[in-house]
Amino acid sequence: MRAARLGLGALGIAAIVWGGWLLRDDGIDRLSSTALWLAGVVVLHDAVLAPLVVLLGVVATKVLSQRHRAVVAVAFVVWGTVTLAVANVLSGVGGKPGMDSLLHRPYLSAWLALTGLVLGVAVVAAMMKGRHRPTDA
Amino acid sequence: MKDIVAAIDERIPRPNDFTSPARGPRTAARTGLMLGSCVGICFLTGLWSHFQYASPGWLPIGPDPAWLYRVTQGLHVATGVAAIPLVLVKLWSVYPRLFRRPRKRGIRAVVVGGLERASVALLVSAVLFQLVTGAINIVQWYPWSFSFRATHEAVAFVAVGALLTHLAVKLPLVRIALRSPVEDRLSRESDGPSRRAVLLSAGSASALAVLLTAGQTVPFLRRVSVFGVRDGDGPQDLPVNRTARAAGAIDGATDPGFALELRHGGRVMRLTRAQLTELPQRTHRLPIACVEGWSRNATWTGVAVADLLELVGADPASVVRVRSMQTRGAFASSELPADFASDPRTLLALELNGETLDLDYGYPCRIIAPNRPGVLQTKWVTSLEVAT
């Protein structure tokens, strides 16, 4: 195990160094842009997205009955993470004029349908859970 | 001053303030396993794509199988999409650790603790960077000053390196977490989601995200993939990645005096499009596979490049430099390695799906070869030159 860990660590550090080496010819403009994005994504997650999820969790514990919390949490995880996975097409950025075969689907309608579907499944699941465990609340 | 620091410290949450038992090593190790698999495939297929762009001498990549790049690059984008829900749940499961305070005092503890935090920060940063820039790149938005291709490759090594280092540090904990049952009394009795529910949600969300986007690569998912960047349609049943207008190729392509130049040493031959259509025509069904992950099969008709090489007395197994009349954008020329030039399926295509090539697909003629990244399938070809 010790050898495996040392091997993994050495390989990992070598890969990090190689990645850095590949950027050696980038000028200050490119490097600062790379650094900005590297830092930006962490700040966006750790200081915006994650606290927002914590806040929603706190609100959920206050407004939802105990037996519905798990169902709502599962629905939220699926809906939220899939939404972020397709945020690139939902955001409206990208594409080029005259490029009719790129980004040409009704993404907002699709997202509303997805939202409705997840909501519907969650409501049905919550109702079924209520039926099976009527005294749980 | 000490009082102020203490007051601030008091307001920042501590790991114990996060009460959900679904967070923690048992969830983190299992989502980590799923995420690590996606990152691994994504990294290897990404590396493969760089090899396909410029095949290294020790790894000659040939035209067979014709669908190879279609599969590897489709997998690259699909595993990247699959990783997004997984990384979010993984980070959720370990988020309380961000608020740990150093247990021991002293310089050594601070340095060791700091190094560990820095390595985790590097891992999170590099993985998120890859997923975010990749997702933005496939919608063709480039809001940065770095070169996407070069930086995405460099940071991929950093991400995988940081992942391996992280695994080396956490291996004992990972083994314990994976050997322990998913649930314990605490998580079973919790009124929030169980660990199993969180893991199932992460896996389902990941699979759903792939299902809803992979239709740009997988034909039978085309109707299901409502969030696909492309649905495979276009003027001649094929998507367009760069229009003739964007490439500044309209004037050259519509010039009635157009003649393809074939050059082999001092020997030069010019062929008009009409003359090209009089040469023996071949028809092959070959995919266009783009680095952005979309791909589609199409029926191409034209003259085999090998036949054109014979016209100027060149060995069909020659390296051929292909030049485009495009005046804007990258990849205005490409190099066909000998294996590709001699393959009878490598065409200077004149027709697509039974119709004359559309201007946006490379009219008057374009290269189509098996197992090549889309940008190397040069459009609006103006000359083929045998490299000496």
C-alpha cells in the first residue's frame, strides 16, 4: 500500500509539473487569463454555489415536513445538477450568425419540460411515501 | 486584533455545523469512484484527440477503423458532461471540510495543512476549469485570452496529476470508506436523504445529462437529446461548423475560373471542377467527427486522392499537403499522411448525400477521409501538393 501510494503520488506530481511545463510559452496575457479562470471556477463553487445550496437546505428543513425532505432533496439534486450540466446551451451564449445547425433547439422549452417532469415525479413519490407511512409526520 | 479575528472565526461555520450524515467519506469515496472513471476516460480520449491532430512518430494513427475518432471524441464530450453532476455531488459531500481549522499549532502543522489544502484546491480548480471551459467551447464561445486547445491539454495534466496525488493521500481512507456499508444508523435515521439516495441521484443525474446531450454523436438518441448542441441536421443532412462566409471562402469558391492545382515537384496540373467530375468517381459512407463531440455519417462522392496523385506521377502512398482557399480561421491547410492519401476511401469529394456540395460544406471540392478529426477534413480545396 505504501509503495502504491508513493507511486501514485510521484506520478501525480510528474503530471502536474508536465501540465505546467506545457504552459511555459504562454505570455502574461494568456497566463493571467488561465489563472483567472482557474481561480474563478473555485470561487464560484465554494463562495456562491455551495453556500446557496446550504441556504436552500436550511430553508427546506424549515418549510418541509420531515417525510418529504428526502424526496425533495433527491429531486433537487437531479434537477439542479442536470441544469448545470446543460447550462452551456441554456445560457444563450455561443453560436455564430449564419450557423443555423448550431444551438438551434428550443432549449428553454426543453428545460421547462424537464423541470415539470422532475417536479411531477417528486410529487408522485412524495404522495406514495405519504401513503406508505401515513403516521410518519 | 485578536478579538476581531476570534469574532470573525466565530461567524464562519465549522464542519460540525453541517449536520447531514449523507455527506462524508462514504459518499465522497463512491462518487469519487464514478467521477474518477469519467475523468480517466475523458483524459485518455482527450489525449487521443491530440494524437489524432498531430500523430506522433511512435504512434502512427491510420485510417482504420473509420469510426474511431467519432467514438473517442464522442466519449470525451459525453464523459465530460457525465462528470458535471458527479463533481457537484462529490464537492457537496466534502464541502464541510473547507471549514476545518488547523488541529495543531506550530509552523510544521501549518505548512503540512496548507500543502494539503493547496493540493485539494488545485484539484478542484483544475477539474472545474476543464469541465467549464469544455462545456463553453462546444457552444463555440471563447470568453478568454488563452488558446483553448493548448490550455485544455495542459490543465488536463494538472487535473489528472492532482487527482492521482489526492488518491495517494486519501487511499487508506478511501479503502475504509468503500469497505464500509453505504448506510449506518445515523444516515438511516436521518430525515434528510440517505447516502444511497444521494448516490443514486448523482448517478441518475449523470446518466440523464448524457442521455439529453449525446444525440449529437449517437444517432438513435437524436430525438431524445433535447439539450444537444446540435441535432445532426443541416442544409444537406449534416451540421456545419464553419460557414463559407465565416471562413472568407465565398469569393474563391464561387470563382468561375476555379481550377484545382495538383503539384508534384516541378509537375503541375490544373483541373476544373467539370474535369474533376469526368474522372472516375467513388462513393463512400464516412463520418464527419468534430472535436466538439458531434459526428454524423454521410455519403460522399468524388475522386480518390490516390487517383489524383497518379495523374501527376506520384506514389499514392505520399504525404500530401492540402490547401484551402479560406482566408480566415485556423486550419487553412492540412497534411494527409501517406496511409490516408493511399486509402481508396480518402476522397476529394464533389458531392454530399447525392447532391453537389453545398458552399458551406466546401464547394467546389473538399477532403473527406476515414478516421480524421473534422478540422483536418479541409474544405474549399484549392491545391494538393505532394510533400517531398
